[in-house]
Amino acid sequence: MNVPRLVIAAPSSGSGKTTVATGLMAAFAERGLAVSPHKAGPDYIDPGYHALATGRPGRNLDAFMCGPELVAPLFAHGAAGCDLAVVEGVMGLYDGAAGRGELASTAQVAKLLRAPVVLVVDASSQSRSVAALVHGFASFDPQVRLGGVILNKVGSDRHEAMLREALEEAGMPVLGVMRRAPQVATPSRHLGLVPVAERRADAVAAVAALAEQVRSGCDLDALMALARTAPALECEPWSPTPASPAFEARGSEGGAPGGPRPVIAVAGGPAFTFSYAEHAELLTAAGAEVVTFDPLHDEALPEGTSGLVIGGGFPEVYAPELSANEPLRKAVADFAAAGGPVAAECAGLLYLARSLDGKPMCGVLDADARMSERLTLGYREAVAVSDSSLAAAGTRLRGHEFHRTVVEPGAGAAPAWGFTHPERRVEGFVRQGVHASYLHTHWAAQPSVARRFAEAAAAHR
């Protein structure tokens, strides 16, 4: 495939990558282009803003969780039929998984996609030194093609002139200059930006403001010309469709194939915003009907629910409201007690606990959850300890943890995962059809888990 593409990177976090990447996506979309949005790394929140800017699902490209070999195919799957793809990087350009060299870095993603890189530089405290900084990033890895710079937080016309003169001497094109300006209203809290689903009207206004900032400060034509220099990718797009169906759909009484598909209910709404688009695609391709529900407001599971997925999010922010929805808490508890398959990650784990910060939750697990001062963050290598509706014992997956909460105890009599790196411990709960854990995983790396879960839902139906 040959989709024009750019990777938006920076020397370090906080330089303005999200501002520039989201603003570029929105500005090009306003021109009538079909823009494919992507995010390097495991982050769930930025892709929500990317989706708002482009009207297409924000997709993650994570070389640790999915493996380097899947980065280009997953990109090609998301970018199919688009006029332009914009990839927002993670951390600094060369920062990746701790102790693993370039693995999962923005630089690795750029090389795997054969995409030119635009470096966003916070120029607020430098002038001629910017040339040395950019030269270092451009020369550190000759396989990374740095195509230009966008200068952020520039103070004045004189400041801009000094920066441009220095970069001209270094032979590096300046593709945009953004002045110091009041920050666009994108509020943050304990795990980063507040997700789009929690502030949709304000988020729409924020994305429009980012588009205006980028449109007024960046050379969109030069950026598009740079994107068009990316060569064709020689790979087959990733597909969620298995070689054979996970099961034959049958009627409710086991009749002939072709009956109703099993309904897998996926938690959504403001409290449960973390999910990868490929998960729903895999479940659908495996033969399930995926239906979203909102645990804050819906008092019953979707009709015919035979599988339940409760992903990540911020239940700690909405603990009183979640607790007050007693009918749904009871419905979830009854579904689990009847052996229904449940896959819960992080926020889902908290929701299934007895309590969260003292507020009653679903009581599916003999555990209690509370907020903590400590941030738990990092990639994990894991092996399934117990057979479950999600994974057979011995299944290996890579994932990540990202939370400021603690669940006590941290593991049940039948743990979900055994972590093999960076430390050894068991974690999570397997009980009847329930698989609950802090570990976020990307099912594209191991499609068998989606198929297994869909099969469990079909059997439960």
C-alpha cells in the first residue's frame, strides 16, 4: 500500500506532540482528506482525541505488545483507503521499553513504517542551540529520516528569526512555528488527559482550537509533500477475520447453523473509555454481535448478553454513580454467578470487586479496591496461570499496567497471570467464567483469545 504518512515525534515528553499531531489531523480533515490517526505505544486517551479530529477510529501501534512484525500490517489495516496517515509518537523519539533498546520507541515505529519524522521542539528556552539538538536527533540513527522541524512555544519574531537561522545552517527545514499561547483547554488528572467521552462538547472545541493553532503556524502543503515521500509499504494489511469461524451460529435451542450471533456486551460510557478498536473487530469476525452499554446509566445488560467485556477507564472517578446503579451491579453479579464469560481489565477489575474506595461494587470478586498514591506503570510479559474463558493456561502475552489503585488481595486462588518480566509475581483472578486482571492486552497479538472468548459466549448462550 502507498499511503502518505508522517510520524510526529519530539525530543521528550511535554514538547507538544499531542497538540501538533491532533491539530494536524483536524486541519487536514477540514480540507476534506480522509486522515488515518495512529498513536505509538499503549496510550488509550490520545486516540480518543485523534478520532474526534478525523472521524475515524484512533489506532495504536505498539511494537512491544504486538511485536514489530505487526506494526506495519496494523497500520495498513487502519489506513486503508485514506489520503494521509498521521502517527503521534510516544515520549522522546528514541525512548522505548525500559532496557530493550529501541523496542516500542517512536523511532522504531517510524522505521517499520518507512515514514518521515517531523520533530516538535519546545524552543522556549533556547536559540542557536536548537541546531545542535536537532542535529543530534537527526544523526543518532541514520535509518530514521528526520524530514523537518516544528518549533513550539516561540516567543517573538526575533526569537523565530534566530531559530530559523540556526536550523538553516544545519540544513533542517522548518515546517512550522507555533507561538507561546494560552494552553488549549485539555484538562489532565492522575492518568493523563481527561478522555473525550467525559467532556465531549469541550473536547470538540479543544480539537477545533488545536486545528486553528496548527493551521496558522504550520505549512500544511509542505507537510503533505513530505508525507508523500514515504515509499510504498510491502506488507499485507492485518485482518481480524480468521481462516475459519470460531463456531457455527445456532438457534437458541441448538438448531441449524445460521441462528442468532452471541451478544457480547462491552462496557462503555465515561467510566470505561479504554479499548482498542481491534478487539471489537476480532470479536465480530469470530461470530459475535458486539453491543456497547454504559454502566453509569443502563440498569440492565443488553438483551441476550452471553459474554461481557469490561475494559479500562476511570471507575474511581465515578465510584458513587457506579455504586448507585444497583440494578446493573446485580445483573453483572448474576451473570457471573451463572458462569457467564467475563473479561475484565483494570477498571473492569475494580468494578467486579466488592468495593471501590468504600463504595459497593458488583461483588463478583472477593477483593476490595482503593486509590493509591503510587503510580503503577510499565510493560509486562505474562503467562496465563489458569484456564479461563479468555486464555488457556500457558498462553503467553505482553501487556502493560497503568493505574493508581490497589486491589487487595492482588490475586485469587486461581490467578489470571504470572508475570515473568520485569518482576515475577502472580496477579488477577479466574473464577468460573470470569477473567479479571490489571493487565491491559492487545488481542491482535494473540487473536486466539478473542476466538476463545467468543466461543465461550456462544456456549453460554
